[in-house]
Amino acid sequence: MGFKYIGKDIPRPDAVAKVTGRVLFLDDIKLPGLLRAAILRPDYAHAKIISIDTSRAEKCEGVIKVVTGKGCKLVYGDNIRDLTPIAVDKVNYIGQPVAAVIAETLPQARRAVKKIKVEYEPLPVYIDARAALAGDAVLIHENSGEFWHLPGIAPIAGTNIANRYILKKGDIEKGFEEADVVVEGEFNYPFGSCSALEPHGAIVWFHDDNTIEAWSSSICPFIIREELARVYGLPVCDVRVHIPELGGCFGYKSDITVEQTIAYIAGQVPGRPVKWVATRKEDFLSTLIGHGMRTQIKIGARRDGKLTTLKTRILHSTGTSADTGVHVLIAATHNSTGSYEFPNCYLEGNSIYTNTPPVGAFRGYGHQESQLAVERMMDILARKLDMDPFELREKNYLGPGKVTSLGETLHKTNGDMKECADIVRGIVFSKPKEISEDEKYYYGRGFAALMKTPKGATFSSKSCYLKFNIDGSVSINMGGAEVGQGLRNVVRQVAAEALQIAPERIRVYTEIDTQFSPWEWQTIGSMFTTQGGRAIVRAADKAIRMLKETASQVLRVGIDLLDYDGDYVFLKSDPAARVPVPELGRGYTFDDGRTIGEVVHTTADARLPRQSNPDENGQGTMGITYTFGAQACELRIEKETGKIIIDHFVSAFDVGQVINPVQIRGQVVGGVMMGIGASLHEELKFTEEGKAVNPSFRKYRFPTIKDAPGKQTVEFVETPGEIGPFGARGIGEHPVVGVAPAILNAIYDAIGVDFYEIPVTKEKIKEALDRGKE
Amino acid sequence: MPEKITFTVNGTSRTVEIEGSEKLIYILREKLNLTGTKRGCDDASCGACVVVVDDEAVKSCTFPAKKLAGKEVLTIEGMANGTNLHPIQRALIDAGAVQCGYCTPGIVMELFALFHRKRDATDDEIKEVLSRHLCRCTGYEAIYDGALLARKYLSEAVDR
């Protein structure tokens, strides 16, 4: 099927406003009477608060109010209510809000906040889940058993276990009995920071009429709105949330986090708006961090390479709260199979309270953590079986008729894993390695397959409001957040295709405002193209039907005899009998002025069809739209220093249908770079006392242009899916998923050393090389 | 005590009151409402706040306001001529280098300073100045391509 507007490089509608610096990010917003807040963070990662002395701060110039958490009874969270907006009588992590100053200017607030004196009584600190699980560990939340939570999620009272998810498929013991070979290993994906260039922040304004207005650099306006309404006892309609331009997200601006803190602070000065934007250090430690996942994996296989069983146990150091991390862990657990069919599975995920900032979404959402394990193990298993690793993988790939860990049977429309693998293999591995080492370098090549599911919610939906204007141009309003990924252009191109109207005549919304925007759960899980696109197609179909209904009265024929081409509604049998679309958009006006028909504006939404909660085995319709891909790299390791140089990185994904080639390449190239950062450099480190070692861009080394691979090759397979518009699937998170295992497999190929955790820094390589020489 | 200083911003003379250790970024964003210049890192490591002062790319988050007297400052707001984009801006769009847009103003200003100094800057020189900027979205490929394209557009503009 040929498309007119899909699959074309159309420039993004927001590019001019961004390249001129005219778009407004949160920190650019100024409001009448705007006050600024600065927040005090604790000296300890786990301690009782004995006293807070605010007297000196209150006397500082420009200070309106000093705020503490004394007596605060507010709790929040949309999965588990284990969050408080500010520390009450105890601090649980180093970035937690302890007190705040509201002042006329930011410098005034910052000067005053330093004058607050707090006395603490330190408690034992647990950074790693294993320490928090020890029998004598003190409880980070004494009352965790009492937290409200969604069905299927439950803290284990009297322990630091926030939730345990267990998935059972088949018979794990039988699987191991059938195995000729068993391999096992333990892998670690350490803490990381999404580190968008724009720091997170919020403005909250308690109005005199008892309504709340908020602005946030968040991707979840409606969750913020609903949670603020619940906490402050207001009808949801009385809370208005704006989302201005977003300077990147990558996961951590999801859910509700800093907004509750700023609301609590702003609530002390009703009538005036209060703005707070994170310093970079606060962005590292006082929003959400990522990963912190340790995966123990055990795989059984027959001599012929057929996989018989998979056992994984994941320990997730989820931080002070599990609200934002619990689903990351569930996704990591049931996707720990990677792209393979295991007839028998026992997969266990444990969310453990620890003394770090809360762990939440990070591009990839659990997949890269547990698939680092399975993809490294496939190479290790192939060695043990003395089998070609591609042959081993091919014998076990998920595909039509195969059943995932969740019990879902796949179909052709879920995409073609083998085709992706064959493309990558053809590019990188079609010839034997030209060179293994020379005077300066060792050379290696590595491969990883990957699978991604969205981890949505049963009720999650995305909505579209579509309006025909008087000239036949179209306005579209949705609740999806543009974070840089190119969502607005996807909306425009999908709408153009669905309506057969040129993209230049379609205007897509800019800011989100819950007062006007149609409801959307949140823009997560790489699901906007799929669900949002379906919503657009549905809204367009309704609009076309309305145009035809009016035209059928004008042309005096049945609606079934009419067709539509974007410009006209016309009689199929006689296209000359037609009505121009602009004459139908607001109803049709006859020569005598009498007007008939409806104004053409429509709404529609789309969910992931039939999504369910997990059953007693942890299974259910919870993956729904699967996406497969393969990645590989060619690298060099400098003998002298241990430095790893990525010469070529190759990715192929079955995305169903490419919407915009330039944008989709940009998503993949950027995602791969993020994965390279995690694999080789990035780790957010904490001392044993829970203090952060490297919460700055200088010390937390995310890649610069000098770390970019020599070349990236990006290919797409297009096996249309059933849900997304014109067969399209999402791609935002997928490019990070296979990067670490591809690199670590290549490192083994180069120097014969198996690494089980990242980042593999040049120091670690050097140490391994020196060890080898001994 | 506040002190009054006068300098030029995007061709217009401005006088502002400055206090203590205020930095150029604060003057631009908070006192002159030129919010196109972005704050990303607080330690001069990300480049989002780069503006051009007397033809040099500087990080406005560390540039002391006190040193501004008599200087000529160019910010992102001064780059386009009405709706006519500067060739560097056009090139970044054409190369698909704009994603979230937060690092973009700093990169435009950095490239402006580079090409102002050396219209035919080499590939390595371009890479070197871009290495002072962090971008979390693009993986740098499209930004680098955009910079090469900008060099081409600028040389064509001169030839014409």
C-alpha cells in the first residue's frame, strides 16, 4: 500500500520555535506575583529529625515563609502510596526535601535556606537491596503494610520488601530435568540518571477561589491533576495542570514526584504562585533515578540448543519509595526472557526499599537491565554447547505461534525477530573477522537480540480531539507530551494520511493544558505512536463520516455511495457531483442561508486492547504489542589504556511502519548513544553512608560527541502491526535495550573476558588485561 | 551595593543593575527576559547557556556580570532576522538536529562564534567546539551533520 504522507521526511512543526529559542520551557515562565522556592536537603541518607530551627532563615531579606514537614499528613503515589511531599520526622535519602524557603527572588531563597539548622539522629543506611534484606535491617518504612496500593501490588509488612512479583509458566523443575546443559550468572545494572538537559521543575499556585493551577516539566499532566485533587480534597476539575515545552525526559519526568513537594510548599502561601526548578544536583538526587537492578539468571537447554527453562530472580534497589519503580521491576521480570521462548519459567522480581532517591522510569523501563543478563547468557550458553550463537538464538526466537512468558501467543503481526537478526548479522558478521589484534588494539564484535513490550495499564488511553476549520484546515489537540522525540510530527503525518489532507494544512497542539487537552494516562512506554496514532485514525474516521453525512443531504444520495479525498466529498459513480470539504466543516449552507449538518469536530481514544491484570501465575494479557530488534557492534580495545572505541554500531527493529525516516533514525542513534553511555561510563554512585559521589555533569560522565561511534547503521523491518496507525509500532525506548549486551559480548570476543556488570570502564578493562598477563 | 552597567545585547544598548556575584545568564534571563539562553548544569559543563560576547563563545552561567560593561553580547534571540532564520539555524533544522531543543540555542551560538572566526573551520575544529556541548537526545550525529551543512550554507551565502 502506498502512502501519501507517511514514511516521508517532513520537517518537524516545532523546529523553528526551538532553533530560535522562542519556545517556553518551565523555567522561562513568569507569572504575576511569582515567588521562588529553595529546598533544604538532608546531611544524612537515613536519619531521624530531632529538631529544625528556622528562626535565622525567617529573618533573611525577601523571605516570605519558611516551610517544614512538621505535622504533614499527606501521602501520595499512583501505584503505592509510599511517598510524602516533604520529610516529616525522618529522612530516607540524601535528596529528600527537609525544609524550604519561599522568597521574592531565587538568590534570596537560596541564601536563606542555608540558614536553616537541622539536628539529626543517624540510622543505618542501605544502598543495595541485599543489605536492606538482611535479617537485622531496620525498616525504612515502619508502616509499609498499611500503604494503599493497586491490586496485585503489596508490600510485605515487617520487611523492606515493597513488592514481590512472581511469574510461573509451565514446570520449572521439569524444565531443568530436560536440560542437558545449565548456565547461570548474576548481572548488575547500576543506578543511572536520565539527565535530560532541562532540569525538572514545577510551579504551583493555590488560587483564592480554592482551585489549584500548576505547571510542570512532566509527561503526566493528568496524573498530577488527579493526585493533587485527591490529596487536597478537590474535584479533579478544579485542578488545572499545564505542561510547557519539555527539554527531554527519558523516563524520570513521569509519574508525580516534585509536583507534590512544590504544591505542599506553595500551599503555605495561597494566592501566590511558587516556582522551583531543580539545580543539576537536585535533578540527580531529588527527582527519580534509574536502574539499580541485579539479575540472577539460570538457563537450561538441551544438547541441540533448544531452551527448556528459565529461572530469574531480580533484586531491585528501588529507593525510598516503590511507587515509581514497582512497574519497572515487573516489566524487567516478565521480559527477562528476552526474545526467546522458554517453555518453563519461574521469574521472581523483588522491589526492595533502600536509602536512595526513588527509582523510576528510565528509557527502556526494565528491559535493558534483565536482557543484559539473558543476551550475555546466550553467548555463554553457545560456548558451552559449542554451537554458533546465531544458530542457538534462531532455534529459540519468539515468533508466530510461540508463547511468551506471560502466556500470550504471538502472531505474524507482532513482527519478525529473525529478519532483524539476519539484517544485523549480514552487516557485521557476514565475513570472518578481518583482524583480532594488532600492535595497538584488540578487535571484537558482539550481537544482541531484544524484545520490548510497553508495560501499560489496563485503563491507559490516549485521546484525540480533531476539529475541521472553515477553510478545510484541521486542528488537532491531544494529551501526549512532546519531549523531543518528534511526537507532534507523528501526529501530523498520521492525521494527514488518515484525512488525506496535506500536513501543511494540519496544526498540532503545542502546550498541554488539562483544561483543554483531551485525557491521556501518561506519555510512556513508547506507546504514543501506537495508541495515539490509533486514536487519531478513529477521530479522523468519525470526522470523514460526519462530512459524508452532511454531503449525503446536499447531494441527496445514501452515504454509502459517497467517497472522500481530502478536498471533496463526491459521488463514487460520478465524481463531478461533489461538495468541497470547506463547505461541510461547519455544516452546509444553502443559497438561501439555511444550514444543515453538524460542525465537524470529533473525539476518539485508544487503549491497548484487552490488557489485563496479572493472574495468580503472574501471567496475563500484559505485553500485547511486542517489538523485536537486533543490535551489534564492532569495537577496538586499546592495549595500552583499556579504552574502548566503538567503530560501528548497527541496529535493526521491526517497527511495523516508519512514519518519518529522519526522526526515527534520530531516535535510534540517540538511544544507542545513551546505551553506550550506560555500558561504558555512567553510574550514579553513593557512598556507604548514602551520600552521592558524582551528582554533576562533570562527574557523571554522559557521552559527548567524542564518545559517538565511528558510524551507526540503522535499518528497519516493516511487518505491519494490528494496533498502531498504518501498522506502526513504537520505537522510543527500544534502541537502548540491546546496547550493553552487544558491547559486552564484543568485549569477550576481543579479549576473552566475560563482564557481568556495567559500566565497563577503561580501568576495568585495563585491570582485566593486566590480570591476563600475570 | 547594586551597581549600574551598560552593555549591548543583540545590537541594543541596555543598562541594568547588578548585585554581588551575579552571572550573565541571570542578567539575560531574569532581568532582560531573554529566556532563549538555557541553564542546564550549574558548573559550566553542558554548554546550554553559551552566548557570544565580543565575538567569543562564552558560558553565560560563569561569566561575571561585572565584566559586561561595554561588551557586545549576542544571544539566540538576535540570530534570526524576523522570520528569516540564520543559515546555522536553517542547517540544524534541515539536518534533523533539533529534538527537544534545550541544547540548541547554545549550539547555534557556539557555531556562530566558530564560523565568525573561521568560515572554513575544519571537520575536527567543528567536532572540537561541539564537544563542549551536551545533548541527551540526538547522539550528536545530526548535530554534527547540521554543523557541516551550516558551513556549506555560509560559504554559499558568501559566494552569492
